[in-house]
Amino acid sequence: MVGMKDAFVDAKEVCRILGVGTTKAYAIIREYNKELAEKGFLTIRGRCPRRYFESKIYGYDDIYNPAMDLEKGIRISAKESNAGTKEKVPPV
């Protein structure tokens, strides 16, 4: 069974993902929960099912899928990512 943290997004996470303020994040969650309630689903105030949230954000599924990253075991070192360097790296 999937844990609560994995199954739902909260306002703090919506803020981080979309780069919006807390008020806007709660408004988005409220809107999505209203849509789900109209379809007959049980909703939890202040939380939105992660899969529904990701399906509503255009292109989000295509860009970021943490489950796939974990399955592939993708890890890059700071050296490979040029993290913390001040020099400009030419685009590939």
C-alpha cells in the first residue's frame, strides 16, 4: 500500500513544484478536489491525489517521474552536473 505522503500532494509541495504562493496552491487543490467530488470521489481537504495532480499539470508526467528515476537508478555526481561551478558550460 502506498503511504499518505506518496499518494497525495499538499500545498507546500504544490508551491515547490509550480513556484506559486501558498494561497494559490490551496486554490489549486480546492479546484481539483471540487472536480473529483463532482465525479463522486472522496476528497481530503488540503490534499490532492498525486496522480490526479500530475495528470492536470501539462507535461509534468513527461518531464518528471520519480518512480522511473528510482527504477533506473539514475545518480549523477556533483562533478558530472557541474554543480557549484562559476564557469559557463556551453550547451550540448
